[in-house]
Amino acid sequence: MIKVMKISEMLGREVFTDSGDFFGNIEETNLIDNKIAGWRIKISRESNLTPFLGGAKGLIIPHQFVKAIGDVVVVSRAAVPTKEDELKEGEKLV
């Protein structure tokens, strides 16, 4: 059975990647034509992903990368930049 939730109920929920890394908390929802387009995630200092995000305090994840919504939100690891992504970008600049 599908449970309908208000967007306000989502604010503050913890966000994890599908590989189990804690990412942060939902801070805001981006809507386009009354449909969810993306989620602004406030990055937690306790997150294992903080070193890959530089000094960023948050990140917008497009809704298509959300895999599950329940007590916590699970997003695809592909939505989060990694050290390998930084190396690839650096290689292109050289």
C-alpha cells in the first residue's frame, strides 16, 4: 500500500546513499509544476562523504536519484560526487 506524505513531513529526514553512507538531512524540496524536481540536502559534518564535497554545505539531488523514502531517504551513490570524479575532471583540464 502506498502511503501519501506531506512534503513538510520530509524536512529533517536523514539521507543515506544506497551503499550505506550517511549523507545528511533534507533541508528543502524543489518543486516544478507541483511535482518534486529535487531535494536540497544539508551535508552533515559526520558524513563519510564530506571530504569529496569540498567546502559545500549542501547539495541538490534530482528526484530521479531517490531510491526509497520511508523513515530515512535512500539516494543513489551516483548522485554524490566522489574522489574518482574529481580525478577525471582534473585529467580533462590537463
